[in-house]
Amino acid sequence: MSTDELLGVVRRQVDQTIRPRIQAHGGDISVDSVSASGVVHVTFRAACRGCGLRSVTTEAIRQSVLTIPGISGVEHTTRVSEFARERLEAFATGGTMPWSPAMELPHPTVGPRAPVDP
């Protein structure tokens, strides 16, 4: 089976078994490619990008697709924006963090505060 054919089979498998469960929690994944050696590459999206259970989801995908002949493993990536990448690199090297307009947004208030007794 060609890698394009494997990709179609894997996408159908993931779309039927794993993806609906992830989407129910506000996340999403995409099956991006299958390498010549049979490794499936998936990308976590939406709420999955910051979820600490990505390794559990990756394992569920692995167990689901390893039953397909020609598949040898699963690897995942999480894409971040260029702005986030710059901030992470600056933080890692001890430099200053780039400015973001979001950093100056006022915090929402619930309403007037009750007076505090001295």
C-alpha cells in the first residue's frame, strides 16, 4: 500500500475512533502524513495544544492505528504562532520578552466592591 493510501486509511480510522472524543472536549487533531517508514504524524489543535494529556491521546491513536498493516508508530507535534515562538526563545535565553498588546488589557471587574471594615 502506498503512503497516500495509508494516509487515507489512517485518517478514516482516527476520524471514526479518536477524533470525535477529542472534539467533545474542545480539542482537535489532524493526521498530517505517513512517512515511508510507516510513522503517522499528527498535529494537536485547539484545546489539545496545551493539554497535559497529549501523550495519553497519542497512545490511544497509536493503539488504534498500529492494527493497520504498514504503520509502525505515531509522532505528534504542536504548532505555535511565530509570536509565541519568539517569546519562548526570549524566555529560554534570558532575554527580554517581546511586547504584546494583550499584556496591557485591563482585567475584567465583577462589579463594585463592598467596603472593608477597618
